[in-house]
Amino acid sequence: MIRTHITALMLIAAVALAGCETPAEPEQPQLTFRHLPKITLKVSDIQIVNSSAQSVQAPHVAHRFPVPPVQALTRWAEDRLVSAGGA
């Protein structure tokens, strides 16, 4: 009978410890804009320039996003903007 109680106690402890595992963060899908139509510009070259100030101090919150806004905007420009030549 004592053996049964010990076995039951060990089983309860194992189940309780298994519930303590921290769940893994779900993987975020990759953000793309390839499904949208291209935007053709009559320019010879398209340059993407990041002139934003990267900061983790308040009131800035961009570092908390799964995909920072700078990366999303860069991806948008790369996926959608096309140069068609011109001056």
C-alpha cells in the first residue's frame, strides 16, 4: 500500500513538473508584400535609406514589435517598387 502511495505521489509530481515548462513563442510568419501589384516609378534608380533613430528608450516602442517598422517598410519598398528608367 505504501508503494502504491509513493508511485501515485511520484506520478503527481511528474505531471506537476511537466506543467511548469515555459511554452515556446510561436514562430511569426515572414512578412512580405509580393502578393500586391508592383508600383512602377519612372526613375533610373531606387535607393532605400534608413534615417530613423533606433532607440529603446520611452516613448519609442519599435523594438517591441515582432517585425520592427523599419524592416517592414524596407520589405515593402523592396517587394513593390520597380524602377522603369528615366531621368
